[in-house]
Amino acid sequence: MLRRLMRTPLRAAAVAAALLAVLAGATSVALASIPDSHGVIHGCYQTSGTAHKLTVINNAVTAHCPRGYSGLNWSQAGPKGSPGSAGLSHGYSTESIDGRTLSESSDTTVVATSTLPAGSYIVNATVTFTAVTGENIAQCFITGAGGSASGGTVAANNGITTIPLTAGVTLSLPAAIAVQCAGSGETTGENITAIAVSDLN
């Protein structure tokens, strides 16, 4: 009789422990299934009425939505988007203080960049020139850019003036951008800066 009394509590404790283990396992499975192993959250939304109630379901337990509901699934993390284009922030600059004697009969390259990659650029340049004899007139332009040239006049000997230039240039192939001038007088300082941009409108 004593043995039976001792066995009964032991047996009950073992059964209780087994039930607790099963419930704990079921709970962990249920929790781990929302979202599922692929990161998808499963739901059902009410198709009738205006509220369209939405309920999240455990797809491992409830495979189908109840009557009057339709399935609606979404990812915990959305699909990876395509990589964006690299930002354009490249600048190129060249300056010269060598000085060039201008000619009225031909264009003289007074400053030029190194070879640039194909692309679109906003180009800014300045040319400073001085008179040699009497009134000197010069006109300068950026190669590869549309529009008219910019010019300046120095009225007296040893006078100095600066010609500013701005243009948008598109290169279909790698090439250099240059500033060329024609007229009389001499240049005393030149610089050119090209900033790469995504497009010119």
C-alpha cells in the first residue's frame, strides 16, 4: 500500500512535467512561426463591409483563412532595391601663369585641363590679359561649348582686365577642355575648372 502511495505522486509529477514540456514546445513553435522561416508575415483580411478587419495568423497552425476573409502576406523586410547611381562630385582644375601672346589671325590655347572622362561638365574659366601697345582687344571661348565668345578690352598700355567664362560642355569621348583666345595683347594668368554633373538641360 505504501509503495502505491509513493508511486502515484511520482507518476503524476512525471505526467505534469511532460505536459509542460509539450506546451512549451508548442508555444515556441507558434512564436517562431510569425513571421515564418522565410520572413513572411501571413494575415487574413475581411472582404465584406467597410472596416476590412485584418488578422495575423500563424501559417504553421492555420493554413487557410476563414470564410469571408482573404489572404494577405507581406515581408518583414522588403526586397532589396537596385543600387543607386554614384553621386557626381568630381572636379577638375588647371591654372597657368606662363602668359601667352595672342594673335589676331588664329586662336591661341591659353589654358587646358588634363584629359577628362566622357560626361557632362559645368565649366568656369577666367583669363587675365594686359595691353602691349595702345588699345588691345581679346576674345576668349571654351572649346566644345556652344554660344558666343566672351571678350575684353584694355585701352591703355600695361592695363589689365579679366575675362570670365562659363559654359556647359558634354564630352562623348574622353577629351580635354580648353580656353582659347584671339586678339592682341598678352595673357598673364588663366584658370579653368570643370565640375562633373549628371545632366545638362
